[in-house]
Amino acid sequence: MRIDIVTVLPELLKSPFEASILNRAQEKGLVEVHLHNLRDWTTDNYKTVDDYQYGGGAGMVMTPEPIQRCFEELMKERNYDEVIYMTPDGVVFNQHIANQLSLKGNILMLCGHYKGVDQRIRDKYITLEISIGDYVLSGGELAAAVVSDAIIRLLPGVLNNETSALEDSFQDNLLAPPVYTRPAEWEGMKVPDILLSGNFAKINEWREEQAYQRTKDRRPDLLED
Ligand code: ADE
């Protein structure tokens, strides 16, 4: 898989991809992540990427031309399966969307800033608009990092067995059950006996019950669909 991210703040996006699992995934050749500074596609001395909005009102809008130049250059090199715009008015990201995106080959992401991007860029190029939640970030960069992380950890070979994504919260629309490690007793609190029993059928049953109960208590909405 290849992910290209177009941003006015590449430095904000660098470190997430240089650490831990995301770095290892790249080193193993399982994913390539390329950051593109939108200002590299400007043509004026000030490297302008935004302008006042038609109709008036506070806040600048990202101008279409640098984005177009950047996109066209990238699209000459390869076909993109999805061109994603990170924006608070997109569809709210979830595990299902992450699963779908993890099956794609090439993904292009555009990080919004200011009041957002000129609508015509969205109309011409964008195939999917994603929000990571009902709150407003100062730009789409952190959202792009969140979405990339959720996708990349699903790619075959990125996680080992111990951290398998199959048992994550949300993979079956249930939250994950509680987990314990040594010591068996800590601060007067004991690990549930069943987990020490060695009876794996019973342990699985217990985990399923716990997952269901936790979901019912905390996220009943997940049980509805
Ligand atoms: N840009 C600003 N806020 C955002 C959000 N919640 N999700 C995605 N992109 C954003």
C-alpha cells in the first residue's frame, strides 16, 4: 500500500510515521507513506495557499491551483483508489471504514486548513471525506495520522500474533473485554479465577460475556446495528 498526504504542515505529520509500528511497517516494505508540502506547488514568492472567501466572512479558504498541480503530478505517476479529504463535515471514521481502506492499493489524502478547501476541489477530485469525530482540529494533519495509523496496523504482516487486530475492540462491533497480567494479586485485587483455570473454552466464553456486558454498559449504540 502507498499513502500520499498533501499538507501545508508536513513537519506536524512526520513523527507519527517515524515511531513504533508505523515505522516498522514502512521498514518492512508493507506500506510507503509520502508527505507532500502543498507550498511546493505554489508559483508566487509568498508561497500562498489560501485566499479570502467569496461572499465575505472571516477565515481563509485553500485555493484550488496548488492542490490541482500537486494532485495532477501525483496522478500522472499512479492511479489512486481513494482521494480523501480530512474535514469535520465528512463521514465519521470508524473501524469498518478502516477495514475497507486497508484493502486499497494507493490512497491520496488532503489535509484541510483554515475554513477548508475551495468546494470545486472537492467536486473534482475527492472521492471520500472523513471526519475523525465531532470536534474541530486546527487542521486535518492529526486526523490524517489517526486514519493512517488505523489502516496501516491492519495490513497483513504489520502486527504479530500477540497484537493481532482480529481481537480488537470494534472488530465484531463489541468493545474488548478486560485484560490482566502478573501479579495474580495486586493491591488486594485478584485476577478473575477463570483466567487462571487453563480452561480455554470457558475463558473464551467469559471474555465474550465481558465484551458484551462492557458494550451494553458503555456503548449500547454498537449493539443496535
Ligand atoms: N479537520 C479539522 N477537524 C477535523 C476532524 N474532526 N476530522 C477530520 N479533519 C478535521
